[in-house]
Amino acid sequence: MGFSTMTAAVRRGVVAAATVGVVASTAIACSSGDSAPGGTSSTSAYSSPTSSSSAAPSSTPVAAGCGAAELSKLTRREKLAQMIVVGVTGTSDAQQVVAKESVGGVFIGSWTDQSILTSGAVKRISAKSKIPLMVTVDEEGGRVSRLKKLGIDSPSARQLAATKTPAQTRVLAASIGKQIRNLGITVDFAPDADVSNEPDDEVIGDRSFSNDPAKVTEYAQAFAQGLADAGVMPVFKHFPGHGHGSGDSHTGTVRTPPLAQLKTTDLVPYRTLLKMPGVGVMVGHLIVPGLTGNELPASVNPRAIAMLRTGKPYGGPAFNGVVFSDDLSGMAAISEKYPVDQAVPMALQAGIDVGLWISTDKVSAVLDALERSMDAKKLTQAQVDRSVVRILSAKGVLKC
């Protein structure tokens, strides 16, 4: 579910568009009780690159137009590294993975030593990087509040919709956005745009503003606008809709109602929300009858990403912002079937711009796998270039 807020697991979640300053980020936005991932701080987690293609700027011509000059300065491996965001345990972990593989972003989880924020370390790491980092977090409020220890918190989405107007919600979100932006965070995997009537403590539950699609649209838009007002990129989740799913993607396979039903409920908010400039989308690990088939969840499914990109067949706008996966390593809906160095290539091949997982383990192995995917023409240079342009635009590196 895009780092959705599950009570027993860790998640993270996807999309950002073109103009919200420097962006960094189950959905890794998710559960109210993330557990710390193991083995994230060891230097041995980073194996040395195996492909000679990472040694020099890419010789493959890039299309003329916005971003061509910037793309020409990046090696193939550096481009692929822009397409991953990983959870870090603290400053040392972040410094090592950025120095070793120039990853595109980091995720601040509940297990992260938050001195990486309060000391200004993440800002310094980003400033020294060849390309600024996406610094991401799951800060929805309520059960999904990663920064509560720093005094940053808000009511759950359901409480906001019950007690505040949309205008008040925008003001509150702007206040949260200013606080997290001051800490160096550039991307928030929020708000949750799921439509749900689940009990408060279920996987979506009170993370949803309402079971009324119109109300979800109104409040999610207000919350997102408040974040954007503060210079933080909002990311809607969990496309195409987790609110009426059969279970928790942190713990196993989740099946939603058929696509025909989602068009009248869960997908309705996206028809409006994805018209907003400068937003991202996180795609959930969801089996959707009539869309995904019975095997590949939406997060690694080309048909689901094509529906998001084109707006067909659910009647939404064509979306050209940044699309994030939900957590690809800590959620059983994916990890029980595919190790992260298989899941990330699957997600990117399907059309995801940024593959997200919750530790720095296997970063080099994932990049090796992505290079092999390009060698096999399963992931094309043109697709990688389009994704990197979207990412650089979201970071404010490009103005196009």
C-alpha cells in the first residue's frame, strides 16, 4: 500500500510533478508501528558495481528537449540511482549509500535516528550530492506520524474531516509542511486518498478522510495544497485504491473490488487530485480484478501504471508526475514472492519512476539488476530518461 499505515509492518509509498522545489522521499507511507529494518548500516551492504557501463557518462543519445543537457552528464548507473529511494538508519547510513551509489533519495522512518534531521546532516548530505536528494517521510498524522518525537503531529485524516473545514485542514498541513521542510524533508507520502469505511484501527481505517469519494477529494486536496504551500511535495496514495481491499499488504496479498466498482468509489478522487501541479502518486501492492490479473500487483503491473499515466479507463487525467512504488522490501504482498533486487526492476519496467524500499541493503545489487535489465532491453534508455527528467523536475533541478 505505499507505506500505508499498517499496524504490524513497514511501508512506504508515489508521484511528484514538476515544480515543488527540491524534492527528496508506505506510503513509505504506512503503518503505525514500523519495525526497524535489520542490517542497514553495514558498509558490506554495498557490493561493488559489476557493470562497466557505470564508468562514464552515457554514450546513448538522449532526446533533444528539456533535460537533454543534464541527462548527458549522467552515467547510466547514475540515472538508475536517481530512480531509487531507500530507508536509512541515520546519518552514517545515509552518507555511505549516497557516497557509494548516489541514490536519488532517502526515507526517514520511525526507526531512523532523527538527529539526521535536527543536526542538519541530511541537508548537508543533499547539498554535497551531485543531484539534490529527495528526502522523504510518511507524515500523515494520527497513527502514521514518523516525527512525533520532534513534536510534529496532527489528528488522523478521519478526525480532520470530522472536526475541521477544508480551509482549516490546508492551514494545518501548511504548518506541518513548514516544520518538516525546515528539517530538510522535501517529500511527504501524504495525504492518504483512499476511500474507506473500515474501523479506525484497520490498515486504512482512520487514515482515510471518509467513505464518501467527494469528501475524500475535498480534504485530500486541501491537505496536499497545504504541503505544497510550504514547499513540500505531496504524494497521494495508494493508487488505485486500498480502502476497500481484502486485507493488509504488509502481511499478505490484498485484493480490491473489481475495477468497475473502483471507478465509482476508490478511483473517483484521483480524477480531480491528479490535476494538481507538483504532486506525486504512490502505487499500492494491490490485485485489482479486471485490471491486474491474479498475479502481479498494481505496483509492478504495466497495465495499472498505464491506466495511471493515460487516465484510461477510469476517466482520470493523463498523469506525468513522479510515480512511486510502495515499499518493495518490507511488505509481504511483494516480498513473499520477489526479493528486492527482482521487485525493483519489475516495478521500473512496469513504468514506476521511483522504486522505494526501507533499508540500504542491496542497493548495489539492485542497481546491478537494473543495468542487466537495460542490457536485456526490458528497461529502455528512453523510459529511464523520461523518469529521470520527471525526478529532476520534481527536485527543482529542471524547469520544464
